[in-house]
Amino acid sequence: QLSEAPLLAVRLKPFGAQHGGAYVVALTPGNADIFKAGVFVGSAAMPYTADQLPTVTTTQRFDTMLLWHQDVAPRRLLRVNGDSDWQSDLAPFENIPNVDLGGTYTNGVAEVWNLYVSYDAGAAGNKFALNIDGYETSEWSVKFAGSAIDYNATAADCLRVVQQLPQMQGGTITATCIQDPAPGATNVIVTLTFGGKLTGNNYTVTGHPTAVAANTITTARTTKGVKPGEPIMSATRGYPACGIFYQDRLFMGGFKAIGSTYVASQTSEYFQLNSELIGASAPIIDNLDTDGSETILAFVRSKNLVLFTGEGNRYLNSRAVSYTEPRNWVYSSNDGIAEGTIAIESESSLLFIAPEQSQIMAATYSDNSQGYDCDPISLLASHLVKTAQEIALQKPATETDSQRLFIVNSDGSMNLAILIRNQDINAFVRWGTPGLVRSVCVDGNNQVSLAVERTVAGVQRLCYETMEEGLLFDQAVTVNQAASKTVTGLSALEGATVWGIFDGYVDGPFTVTGGQITLKWDVVNATVGRWQAPRWDDLPLSRVQGGGQAAIVAMDRPRRIHTVRARVLDTTSIAIGANGRPPKNVPLARFGDPTDAPTPPYTGPVDVTALKGWTREGIATITQTFPGKLTVRSYLREAKM
């Protein structure tokens, strides 16, 4: 049990360590419990509240997990030294960039350039021109008052030509001129300051003489311009909603203050965000090209880097992410993602929950449309997918398996989708359990873990459970003891109605009292747990018989299924019913089966005839009245119309 979660709020997140296997992090209010192979191994403090947990997203690489929420500073969860040594702290970001968030700022820094002008004192016409960001100025000159330099006039003439450039219009530019202090120099230094609305802009300034070849002019930036603003993330402005590692950078997006902006760290330096750096590996800050106020909610690696907002999705068309090259985000479709959820790559598609949470979508890249085409794969299962809040994908374990998509709804129900995407097979079914499923995840070992709200001793508790292939029970407890009629150690099932397998025999139901149950015979090995019978109901009988022009429509009157013929594989329990009558168990014991051991699994035909009752629908049911293995290979019903 997740005993530190009294508010019954939880989110499970997979954690794949660089060395040491796969873990699952169970986030609960104020805490993170870590499990390995279903066993609790450690914990760490976390600042998230019950209301914040549904929108916490994670990014994980090597032995570090980053956790994101717009109202909480990004945190790190680190596996330090072995299974039981875990630490949590603030992500150590450096040089968080400033942006204009609409405030009144006084922290801008104007760009300053020095022009070192060398002139021929004995020649007339000391004229020069400047080039600022590729724009050439008209001529200006060093001015004289008699035989002495007129410093103010020289500065004014230089300022005049700079202010004439179109990109300088409206700016507050100042110029000063002094004698170069170098001994014996016949030089002046003209200083240009780009202020006003130009504050923070960065320029490239060069110059050249236009009249006397012996003259020279060199330039140097003495102060780099810094835009006025405030940190893009802070306690007052909020934090990013999601992140991802891509091309050895850390991408972050969905900032609370400006949702359509993302920041990419310096290459190989995941926490370095210094916007003053230049070069291909420098950090990047970009805004999406949006018409409205979109917020980035999820990143996912696929054929390209894909991002989702609540209103659409885009992919990065640039194969290499570089500061020196523009990032081309291609708008793909207006299919967005639900807040706090993830997109999962499945074969050639990306699976995600639509914003209204009533559909599971699949986005598949198309060379024809040059984008991701989105289709709802749960459209025919709309009665099952209701306010979906979480998905997790389990990959095939054998050559005969298919992918399994687990879908948790906000009402605690869970659905399972059997997927063969390349063949357009999307089969959705209910996954029932005596309790409410609150979270699901699949770890790096392809193991499915669940957080289930169950009643234990009359109190609702969160239970951490792992799925085991072939296990008949939920919240199962295995006990090995000396031969006894009493099975103890069942406190986790206190007050529950349970079944069990006792030395190979199935028996039940029992009610756990005082952490134990009592049988009629001595047992050594027992597996006890909650059980919910599987149930399959056929579709109503069609009134149309035959096809084409020979089709006959039967009268709308009561009908009766009188025979059900099934073929089963390795089955130990099956019950069949029809016409609204309760299903009845079908005995599977055969002549020659051992009498001193559990009945072995049966493979073969199971025929039930003389079924009674009349209904207008004509529906047959296959289920169980007690736990056991059940695999139906084929099915046929015979009816009287």
C-alpha cells in the first residue's frame, strides 16, 4: 500500500536507470516512492499537491529524472548509489534568459562600440564610412577647427550618418569623440551607444576610409547589448510544463508566462541557458508561429521532434538543431493533446489523448501530406473511453503477442486496446477489477504497474500492484507455510471477498478477517486475491438472413438461442448462458483425468444445448462462475427466429 498517500492522488512514472534496471516512481502528495520489480526500494520528498499531480510531466535520461509543472520550479530526482539511494533537488539551471513579459523594465543594457580612427594629419578629406549589419552609411569625416581636431563636430558628423540608416530610426543614439590616449598617436576614438528602443539589440559594426588610402578605421564592441526584461521562469511568473532531451540538448516548453515559447539548452550542457553565447551549440530561445495563445504541452521523439499544444501539433523539419540555423516548425494538424498527458510512439504512429479526453488519437507521418495525419482509433469504442486521463503502452513479449494500450479514465475504470497498427486492428475492451484504477505505467522491462484504489478494512487505500501473466487474481498475496487449515498474512486484503489457489486447487469465496482465512483442509502453498469474472456478451442476432437480392428480413419477434458451440484452449473454467438467463458452469473434467489432483486444462469443443428463454435481442454470454484459465478460440450460436 502507498501508505503516505492519504488523499488517494497518485501518478506512476517509469524510470530507466543507466545501470541497475527499471524503476517506477509513484508520485503522491509531498512524496515519491520508488519501486523495482514491484518491490519498494526508496523514497524522496516532492513538493506537489494532490491537485497538481495530474499535470506533472517528466523527462528522464541516465540516472536523472526531471519533473515539470507550471506552478513548481523544475526538480531533479536522482538515483545516486544503488537501488535505495535517491535524492531530490531543484534543477540547477544557469543563466536563465530574460524576456519581455509586459512589465516595466530598467535592466536593459545598451550596446556600445568604439571606432578607432587613424588619419593623415597632413592631408585633406579624412572621410570614412561605416557598415552596420550590412547597411552602408554615407561619408563622415574627422573635423578640424583650424589645425586642431574638433572632437564634438567629429562625433556629431559620425552620429548624423548613423541616424540616417533605416534600422536606426526612432532609436536614441549618442556619440562622443576623444583623442586616442596612446603616446604619439594621431588617432581619435569615436564611441557609439545604441540606446532608447535600440537598447539590448546586438550589432556588427565595421568601417573603411573613402578618400585617403593611408587612413584606417577599426572597430570593437565594448559593451554587449542586453534586452530589458525578466527571467522567463521564476516563482512569480511560473515554470515550463514539459521537456525532452533531443540531439543532446534539453528542450523545455509551455512556460506559464508565455506558453508558445520553448528554450533549448547548450549542447551537452543541459542546464546552461546563457543566451549571450553564440555558435552552433549555443542555447536557443524561440517562439512558435501561432495566431492565438497556444501552450506547448508535450514533446515526443519520432521521425522528427514533434510538439503538441492544446490546439494542434507541429514537427521540427530541421534535421540538425543549431543556434546558427533557423528552426523550421511545420504546422501539421489542429489535433491537440490533453494537458498533463503524453504521446507514445507505436509502430509508425504517435498515440495520444485528445484535449476533450474522449478519444484516443493516432498521428501517422505521411510523405504525401508532408505532415502527421491524425485519426481517432477509439471512435467505435466511445462507450468505453470516457474522460481518459492516462495511457501506457506495453510492447509484444512474444512473436504471437500484440501491443497493449492501457487507458485509465477519470472515473477509475480502465480499458485495454489490442493494437496491430500496421493492419489497422484496434480492439478495445474493459479491464475490470474490484477497485478503481488511478494510474498505470510500463517500465523499461515492459512490466505493467498499477495504482489501484481498494477498500482495505473498510478504508479506501492506494495499492501499488504489478501485472503477472497468467495470474488469476488481483492484489494477489502468495503464502508458503507449514501445513495448516488457516492461511495468514492477508492483512492487505482485510475485509475483502477473495478466492484462492491452494496446493493447485481453486476454492472460495472467503472473507478475510483478522488477516486470515480458514479452509476445510490443510494447505502449504496458497495464492489468495480478489477476483472479478470475465464476461463476453455477443451482439444481438441480426434480422437479416442471406445476402444480396436473396436476403430475407425476419419478423421482429422474440428469438431463442438454443445452442452455443465453442472451442477452447487450455481452459479450466467456463460458463455459458443465453436469452437473459444466468450463465451456468460447464464441467470440463473428462474420463481418464486424475482423481487425486486438480483437473488439468482442457482443449477442445464445448457445446451447450437446450438453452431456454426468449428475448428480442438473442444474446449469448461466455463468462466464469469461479476462477480459472479461459481461452476461447472460436464460437458459434444456433437460434430459432
